[in-house]
Amino acid sequence: MGAMALAVTDLAVASVAVAGTSNSGAAAMVVLMNSPGLSATELGRRIGLTQSATARMIDSLTAQGLAEKGPGTGRHRPIELTAAGRDATTRLLGARAESLRHLVDALTPDERRILDGLMAKLLARVYADVRNSELLCRLCDRAACTGNATCPVGQAERDLLA
């Protein structure tokens, strides 16, 4: 399982290169694609960075023309992706999906259904430990994740809060 987790991580991280930014920058772009206009503080919380690391990451995305700070003051300025940032995020998510699709293509449809059930159970366990769906799903393609099914992390969160 450790080798598989590392291999899947390597595939996800390799897809980040398409965006031309750091892993945290890519995570921020995916989060901002789904939740535009977050403050630096909230963005940092969602991707697991300190305030100073978040500020440096936002400065880097801004310098690359991938994000911009909206009107406001200090940490209360909304962060938005630029058109180039949205394009890079779309490419990143496409590369991520393709690499994962290639991996799962080794399975039969029945094996995929079994894997879906097992992954949902494991994600619920991970959520119980992490207790932060935003952090856990920071590189998720939300449209793909919830297009045909209930997100297992979201369901674990609802179950815990019930």
C-alpha cells in the first residue's frame, strides 16, 4: 500500500509541472478555481500553509501572472485566478486526470467498482484523522469527483457532524 500511495502521489505531483508552479501553488490554483475570491488567510488554511508561506506563494503566483489580488487591505484582499491561471489550472487537472485514468485503465469495470468502495472507506478513515475536507481535497477536480457520485470525503464530513 505504501508503494501504491507513493506512486499515485508521484503521478499527481508530476501533473503539477503542467501549471509551471510549486505543489502549493498548484493546490492554491485548484482551490481558487473552485472558490474564487478567498482571502490569503482562508486560502492558506485550505492548503495547509502558514501565513508567511501563503504570502510568498501568492506573490509567486502573482509574479507568474496566474493570480491577482483584488481590492482591499492586507490579508482581506480577495485572491483570484487570472485567465492564464484558469487555463493553467484546467491543464493541470486534465494532466492529473489523464495520469490517474491511465492507472485505473488496468482494472476491469467490476474491479473499478470494488476499488471505488474501498477508496471511499479509506478516505473516510483519513478524513476522521485529518478532519479538514478542504485540506484533504486541495488538488481534487471537484467536478469529476462529484459528477456521478457522492464525494466520500464530503460524506465522511457530514457523517461526523451528524
